[in-house]
Amino acid sequence: MQSLPARNLFKIRANHLSKSQLVVILNNVIDPYSSPYGDRNCSPATSWLPSRTATTFYGDMRDLSQSLKESTVLSFKEWFKSRNDALFVEIFKILRTATNDNSDDGDDVSSGRSADLALANLGLKLDERFVLNVLSYGRTRKDVLSCLKFFDWAGRQPGFHHTHSTFHAIFKILSRAKLMSLMLDSLDSYTKHSTAYRVRFHSTLVMGYAVAGKPEFALQLFSTMRFHGIDLDSFGYNVLLNALVENSNFDAVKEIFKQIQMRGFENEATCSVMMKSFCKQKLFDEAEAHLREMVCEGRDLNGYALHALVGGLCANNEFDHAKKLIEEFQELGTIPMMQAYDVWVKELVHAGRLDAALEFLKKQKSIGGYVPDMFRYNMLICRLLWENRLEESCELLIEMKESKISPDDDTMNAALCFFCKAGMLSSALDLYNSRSEFGLSLNSMAYNYLINTLCGDGNIDQAYSMLQDSIDQGYFPGRKVFSILADVLCREGKLEKMKELLLFALDRNIKPSRAIYDKFISALCKASRLEDGYLIYQEINELNEVAARSTYFSLIESFSRSNRGDIAARLLFEMQERGYKPHRILFSNVISSLCRMENPKKLVLELLELHLSRVETSSRIYNLFIYGAGHAKIPELAREVYEMILRSGREPTLSSDILMLQSYLKSDKILDAVNFFNSLRGRRNFGRKLCNAMVTGLCRANRLDIALEFFKDAKNNGVIPSIECYELLIKLLCSKRRYSMAITLVNEFEKTGRVLTPFIGNTLLCHSLQGQELYDVWIHRMEVENGNYENPMLGLLIGVFCSRVKFSQHIDKLVEVIEKCFPVDLFTYNLLLRKLSLINIDHACEMFHRMRRRGYEPNQWTYDILVRGFLKHGRKREAAIVFEEMLCGGFHPSQATTMSI
């Protein structure tokens, strides 16, 4: 292997990955030659022959990167397997099995006994801490029913009695899941199976209502208890106080706080709740004063009081104040700071102040004062990934691993997302396929990243399979990923999968965007599945959605091409009722389609009457139908529409006259065109637009002599012909080898004060390449006119292109000469390449690069010229490289080029 410059990659030992080493991977995991979308997109080449040294270097780097990636995945997998939650996994596996059996209408009693027996066989040592840990594990996985089953089972075990804390935990789980009725049922069930005293039942019920967000019911029950001489204990009072604060019932907060003080129940939790109360009321001065008073009195504080104050200040966007408090109490050392640090990091992340959060962690790590918990790490990593800050997220993941922090599902999902973002798709898929080994349950974010990355890598089928897996797990992709996947499926023509995707969304009441419908309909039309496209369009209408303008265009164009003019006409009309304005090409395509059906005149005129009665009655609608009939080469129908204008009492506009004239010319009805033109002279001046339309129409109909007559007639009547008239006449004259007349028109054109157009210049150069006749005529005219008539620079170019004049200067000078005669365009460069490729292919390559530097992108003809030029000079390898680049650019070679290659 060659030594690697700059980054010293050789020094990395893959089997001993550290934080700094894994960061290096970010700069090397992606193949320098690959694109984010695989081999399908080729980058434009500036040189067709990369050096062998560069190829070797990148090959070595790819090998090393692959080794690093494999080692990285192995390292992370070992970390994930180190999780100490195997017992919890087994407990919830038993509980979920029982839940699923019940849901299938099985024998509830036998299923419950089976679960009880399986849990008993685990030999669990039940105490308050263990039960709280199990419930916490279930809460993070949102497995509410399993939590409730375990709570019920634990309460029935001999020697264990639920405490206020365990009741509080299950109530919080149920309230967050908004299962109030289930909460009350569980309380009722517990009283039947428990030997708890009436006092505990009332106390528990007060806490239950409080945690469930119903503090008014809790207060009513509390009043009933007090009436019967029953009171809450310290824990119950603080739960009730916290619920009142959460519900912003501050009058009741004051009263309950007084009761707590009177009974001597005030403790660390009470102080924390009151700090939260002050902050919710934005009484930050009172909160700070209260905290300082507690510190001065030497009260034991658990850190949550400062936590509440710091959180409140940050929520009020007073970060500077919060930072000063943290620094002050850190120096005092009178309050545990862990909770304050936690909320400080959390609030910085939520506010998007990631640099400040990372700086804080770095500072605390240097003094050994604070190691964030798993949740803080997860939050930071996810936000860094969101902002594409891969190096920092990588550092934190490795820091967690090196600190032996046990990862949870969020950590593992973040690692998977990191691999996706870093371009390490194979590593991400390796983790995904190994998820059962360490109990990984993917979240929606991980599925979104995987699907998005697979789409970008061109693995459409695998992305769709991933989608099905995510749906089975209860996740549907986010709107952005859904749109990306839909776009790829449509683009790749996987329409059945796209149809399933759409049904998945609709079954889950997810409303796809109009853009997705539009892409799907366009893809169906492209695949000639017009009926399916029309059904989707009708579905959009049933949803009271307005289809996009492009949707109408796709459907109308497709039905028109398929000779379903009746449906195309209906869609054209509906499109206008929706407020969209179709262009005349769309109109003409619909009319042409109707004209290919039976009784076309009747169908077209019925559509016209419908538009006149309900859409618009202006001259524009008549003109659109005249244009459409002319495009279909049915001038009789165009004339019928023209006559309708006259019968309606309207005066045909100049546009109507020109369109009618063009209808005759397109159908090669030259005599009718001439008669119509002459009939217009009686009511119109011999105008420039009408004359130009006649001359250009005759040129396109290949009627050169008649076109020249009208051209001369127009000039005799003081009309200055348009540039297009000159261009088409010169082109037609050249094609019929009437070069003398063409040269006359070129000189006449320049004498009008106009600059020679690229069209005229390219026409002359193109014919110069075909032979020397044009140059001979030019020289003869020069002799007749004594060299004073023609453009001498243009004559020089014609001589160069027909090889009668040798151009000894650099090729750049040739371009400068052309630019002095007329503006250069891509067609001109292609002519130059064709000329140079016949003489010196290296000069042609030089011209190609000059062309691209000046902003001209090659087209099919450009590549054809280069490929055949290389082959002509026996340089087959370069020809093959250019041919490959041509295919990558989406161009198709000509038949002659394909046969040559």
C-alpha cells in the first residue's frame, strides 16, 4: 500500500478505536469518486485520464476506510451488548406475551396464571427501588399495559406492599398515556386484592387525581378526608401541591403550602415545588430570595430547587442570569449541582445553543465536576445530528462509550443515525440487522434516516422494505421522508409500491401533499397507465383538493397522445374552472386529438361552445381553436371558427387573421393562403406582422420562389422584413444551393444596420463544411464587386471552414474572429469542434474545455463529434471514455456513433 499524505491514515489501528480516531473516519468513509446517489450520477469530467498515482491513493484510502468502518461497527455492537437490562427485557417479554394472548380473546385466567408463574420463576426480589426501575424501563418504551400488569402482579406478592412512590410512578405512566378510566379501574382492582387500610385508599386516590391532571377532584377528596378526620402524609401533600402548581391554581397552592408548614411536612421536595410555582408566575426575584433564605437557614436542599429556578430563567430567555446563579452556587458548594447542570444543558440544547452546551461540558469535564447522564447525552447527540455536526456527535458517542455509560434505545438509534449521516450506510445496516442481539427497538427518527439514506443510495427496494418494517413497528415515515420515498418510487417507475405507500398513508389518515399526488399521476401517465392516473385525480377531487396545474398538464397531454380526446377535452375544461390558464400548445394537442376521433368537427365545435358559454367569450378562445385546428392541419375547421367570429358580430383581430393564414400554410394550401392574404388587403394595411407571417410560412412550406415574391412585395410597400424572414430565406436558399442569392440577402441584412445573427452565421459555416461551392460563389461576388461589397471577415471564415484558407494562428484567435462577425453559441462551438476534430483532435479537446469554461454545456452533438473524432484518429480509449461520459449525462448517441464505437 502506498503511504497516505496529509492525514497519516496509516497510524490508525482499527482494533483500538478512540474518539479522535473515529472522527478521522468522517473525512474518509466516503469514496471521493462516488456520489450521494451511487453510480447513476456522474460528475462532469475536466480530464478524461486520471493519473495512476491518484487512482492508487484513492484505492488504498477506500480499503483503509472499509477496515475502519467494520471495526467501528464491532466496537459499537460490543458497547450495546453491555447493557444491564437483560432482566427487564425478560420481564416485559413475559408481560407482552400475556397482553397479546389476552388481546386474541384467549383464556384470560389461564394466560394470567401463566404470566404470574413465569414472573415468579425469575426469583425477583421485590422492593420499592426495583419496582420503580421496572416501571421506569416500561415508561421509556411506552408499554403502558405491561407496566400496569407488573404493578398489579407486584401488589399481589406476599411480603411486598406498594408505596406512595410506586403508586405515584404508575399514576404518572397512566396520566401521560391519557388513560384516566384505566387508572380508576386499577385503583378499584387494587382495593379488592389488597389489605390496605381505608386511609391509604383515600390518600392514593387523591394522588391519582392529582397526577392525572384533575387537581380539583383531588381537592374535593382531600376535603372529604379532612371532614372524616383523615389526613395526607408528607408525600401526599407534596404530590397534591405539585399538581396544583402544574395546573396554575396558585391560590390553592398558598393554602396547601400553609398546611404543609403547619404540620412540619416542609422538606426538600416542598422547596422545589414552591420554586417551580414562583417561576411559573415569573416571580424570579421572589424565587431567588426564597432559595437564598433556605440556604442561609442551613436547610437540606437536594438540588431540584436550583434546578427549577435555572429552568424557569432559561424558559424566560434569561440565560445570562441563570449562568451567573450556577457559577455562584457552584463556588458556594452549599447545594448539589448535578440537577442544575442537567437542566442547564437541556435548556441550552432546546434553545439551539449547542456551542455553549458543548463548551460547558468540556469545562466541567476538565475539572471533573460533572458527567452528564444518558438522557443529556442523547439529547445533545440528536440535536447535533439534526444540524449535521457529525464530528461533535461522534465525539459524544465515543465519550459515552469510554465513560461506560449504559446506552438505551435512544443512544443506539442516535448511533445508527450517525452512521447514515456520515455516509456509512453499510455500517448502519449492520447495526439494524443485529438489533435483536442487543434488544434495539428502532424509533421513528432512525427509520426516517435509514429510509432517506437508502433512497439516496439508490436502494429503493430495501428502502421500501424498511418502510414496511417501520409500519409493522407502529411508525410511519415523516412527511419529508415520505415525500423523498414517493419521489424515488415515481422516478424509478415502481408504481405498485407507490400505490401501496399511498394506501398505507390513507389508511392511517395521513394526508399526502399535492406534490406527491402530482408526481404519482405524472409517473402513471409516463407509464401509459392513464386509467390509474385518472382514478387518482378523481380521488383528489373527492377530497376537495385542487389538483396541481402540472397534474392537469400530464393527464391532458397523455390522453391526447392516446387519442382519448374526449377525456382530454373534459380535463381541459375542468382545469380552467379550477382557475388554471392553459397555453395554446395544450389546446392544440387536445383539438388535434379530437380531430383524430370520429366526427371531429362536431366534437371541436361542441367544446368551443362549452368554453364560450362557461369559461370566456373573448377573442383569445377563438384564436386558441383556430390555432389548434391549424396545428391539426384541418384548415376547414379553422375557417369555420373564423366564420363564427364574423357571425357573432365581432371583428377578427390581427392575431386571428395571422392564425388563419398560418392554418392554410401548415396544410400546404398555398392558393387558399394567397387568396386569404389578398382578401385581407381590403380591410387591413399591408402590415409588417402579416407580411412576415406569410413569408415565414411559405419558407416552412418549402415554397421558396413564392416566399421571395412576397418578400420583395413587402419591401416595395415600405415594410422592413423581420429577422426571422431573413434567417429562414437564407437557410432555404442555402439548402437549395442558391448561394448567390443567399449572400445578397446577407449583405442586405447587414445594410439594415442589424448585427449578423448566430442562426445566419452558423448556417453559412455549416454549408462551408459541406463543400467549397459557397466559398467559390463568395469569391466570384468579391471579384464582381471589386472587394467592396461583402463582409471580408465572414468570407475568411467561410474559406477556413471549407479548407480553402489556412488559419495559422492559435485556435482562440479563430473564436475571436467569429465573435467579430456574429455572437457565438453552442451550435457555433459544435461546428468548430467538427472542423478541428477532422484536422487535430487535441485542438478539438482544447476547444471543448474552452467552451465549458465559458459556460456552454455540451449536448448530444458535441459528444458525437468528439467520439467520432477520437475514433478517426485511432484513439479508441479516449473515445470510450467520452462515450461513457455522454451516457452519464443522459445523452443518447446517434446510430452512426453507436456503430463506430
